[in-house]
Amino acid sequence: SSKKKLKKNKNKDKDDHEETKAKTSSYMRTKEMMKNGLQRVSDVSSALKDDERKLKNTRAEHERMGGGVKDAKYALTWLKVKEKEDVIVFWSAVVFFYCVVLYVMWTRIRVPFLLW
């Protein structure tokens, strides 16, 4: 009976040892996974800080450019108005020129087909 108890204790100790090994291995895997997860969180945090800095710099640059864009828009509108004025002045000059030519031909040369 004493041998059976001794054998039983050895088996129990062996089972306890295997269970402890399995638990230790499981804890080590869990620890490694948590370490990797923490590293990923740290990397993401660093990336977010970099992105935040870049966005702030971009926003500041856009705010500086805001006045320049408004001025450029005003200048472009002004140029379009001036271009339309130039077209009107050009065609008015063309019409005036032909009117003067016709008047001169009528008064000086007396071209017969210009009878009105």
C-alpha cells in the first residue's frame, strides 16, 4: 500500500509538474503577446503624433495662404472684367473705323453705290 501511495505521489508530482510547465508556457506566450500588443500600441501612438504634427503644419500653411488665395481670386475677377472691356473697346473701334471709312468715301469720293 505504501508503494502504491509512493507511486501515486510520483504520478501526481509528475502531473503537477507537467501542469505547471503548461501554465508557465501559456503565461509566457500571453506575456509575449501582451508585449507585442504594447509595442504596436506604442507604434500607433507615435504614428498618430506624427500625423497630428503634419496636420497642424498643413493647417498653418493653409491659413497663411488664405489671404493670398483671396487676393488672387480678386485679381482674376478684375482681369476678366478688363478683358471684357477690351473686347468691347476693340469691336467699337472696328465699327467706328468702318463708319469713318464709309463717311469719307461718301463725302470725298462720292461712290455711287453708297446712295442713301
